[in-house]
Amino acid sequence: MGEKNIAQKKSIAFLPEVATSVSTNERTPRLLSLLRDHFDVHAIPPGRLGGLIYNQSFAKPARYVIFPIEMGSLFWRTLAAIRKDRCGLVFTEGTYFSFAGGLAARVAGKPFIWDNHGNIWDMARSLSKSGIFLRTNQLLERLLARACARTMVVSEAEMRTYVEHGYDAMKFEVFPTGVDMKEVGAKAVARQEARARLGLPDDQIVILFFGSLGYVPNRDAAAYIINELGPELVRIDPRARVYIAGGGGQGLQPGPGVELLGFVDDLQLWLSAADLCIAPLWKGVGILTKVLDMMAAQRPVVVTPLALEGIPELADGVNCKLGKDREQFLDSVMALVGDAPLRDRLGREGAKLVARSYDWNDLGQRLSAILQMVMTEAEGGTASISSATEDANPHDRR
């Protein structure tokens, strides 16, 4: 892109700077990449001590000491960027980065957007956090919600949770996490070819689950697969085999009908090889990105009610199979194991759903519209997201 076009773009600050690899659908890298298509973005990297704050193996008292130092560094560097680059808005990710970036924005007299990945009540419960952690973060989130121009959440369910706790609904924008459908199509290979490259038998029913096993809800799901689902599946149908992909699985031992793959370099290859995918998660926050990835690859999925909170368009027997509890989850998996036409139909319908409502390539236009609206309002004008953008995005709260 030429220098002339760059000069015409409005300038914004973004916290934190992350690698924008096109091989991931993680929210923060994708949002930063999308914003760079529409704005002159000045991304603020974490400080040298930043990584230690989230390192659970590092002594907790030391992390408490480091935290205010890191937040102070982020504040000053963001404030300097706002003034030097004349940023009209600060876009912040997560609670802690939003605290530092939001404070800098307020001092500079600029609006900021807080992109919230999941409500603190469900997060604290899912990760078994202490009451002190919950109360401290509740206070911090209330301060952020009052100070920011908009809070972005990933689903209507997330917004309802905040509103039920007394937050102002008019300050929320529902903006889901997405999938790059063009990228998925480019990386997909035929099932037979994928199995040949992975050394999987043609007659095996390949069932896939993936996610970081260091994350408590994913680890609980893996334990359920190993201890309950896998052994029962292979007893009923010896062709069935569940593969679990993801790092952080130390201490987990595979059982009958289950294999642990560890971290895999090419997840898309495993998705191409799979007959169906599963997401047996009963606790968590936000939107289950793994379910979007599964459906985007045109693989039928078996989900729990948790997935419907973030992806409300999911419907049992229409574009997925639902397992309301552990027993029904097994029944739903078995229904797909024994019915190839049903697998094909649900896979097609799931991919259509993602392409229609969760494609990053379409969501980028709405993201730009949100930021333009906030900056126009901050400048004293009146603005709203265009009706065309609203019609194209069913997640708009209006």
C-alpha cells in the first residue's frame, strides 16, 4: 500500500502488540490484523517484565510486585504514542491491558474501546479462582466499563451477563470471534489424502478434539474423553478412535480408544482427516473458537450447551449434535459414528453457518465501522453503524 493511502488513514493505538500470523484464528492477532487494513495502527508491545506476570511457575509475590511496574510502563508508552502519532482512539485487549491503555487514553482525552474476551464471573468459576481474585477484578471491570467508550463482547450471552450485574447495555457492542474461510478452503485436503499423510486407517472412525490442555476446561474435557467417552465408544464400535491434539497434557495418560497427539503443527490436516469433532466442555467463557474451526472445516460437531451460549445459531440436528450431559453426549457421538449421511449434512450446514455469520473477512468491515462511530462521537458528531453493516451482522445489539 502506498504512502499516500497510509497517510489518509486515521491513527489509533492498540494494546498489546502481538504477532499477526495468518495461521491462527485467535482473537487478538486477528483483530490487530483487521484493524491494520483500515487504520494507521500503532501497536504497543508488552514490557520486558510482562511475560512474568502470567507465568504461573513464577513466584506469586514477585508477580504482584512486577504488575504495577509493567502497567506503569504500558501507560507511559501508550500516552507517548497517542501524543506523538496523534492517535484518535485506543483499542485495548483484555482487562489488564485495558487498565493501562484506558488510563493513558483518558489522560490524553481520547476514547478507548475495551475488548472483553469473557465475563469475570464465569472465568473465575471455570478456573477455580479465589474470592479475592473475583472481587478485585469485578472492581477493575466496573471502572473500565464506566471509563471506556464501548465494551466489545463476543456474544449476546456475555452482554446479558454484564447487564444483569448492572452494566449499561448501551455501551456494549457484540462482536464475535471468527474464522478465515478463505484460508480454511486453501488449506483443506481430501479426507483420503489427509489420512494417507497421517498414517490413519481408511476404515477408522476418526474423532477429533483439540485445545490447550493447560487450560482447565480443556483439561477436564480431555479427562472425560480418556476416562469415560473413549472406552465406551470403542466398546460399542471398535472402529471409533478419539484423537486429542494440544500441548500441556503432562500427567494425562491415554486410555482405550484414545490417543494423545500433543501439539500438532498442522491442525487443518487433522481436521481434514476427521470424520467428526467433539467439544465436551461444560464450563468456560466467551465463544468456543474451536467449534467454529471445526464447523468451518465442514466437520460435524457434538457440543454441550456451553457452545450455544457463544454461538446461538447452533441447533441440534440442524447444524450440530447436542449433548446436554455426559450420557447424552455419548449418545450424540454414537449417532454420528453410525450415520455417514448425517455427518455429511451437519458438516455442510455448520460450514454455511460460519461463512454466513463468523467469517473474519466480513467481520473486518463491522469492526472498522465501530471504531469510526466511536471516534466521530468523541469529536462531537453523531454517528451510527450503517444499516447495511447492521443487516450483514446478526450479532449487532440494535
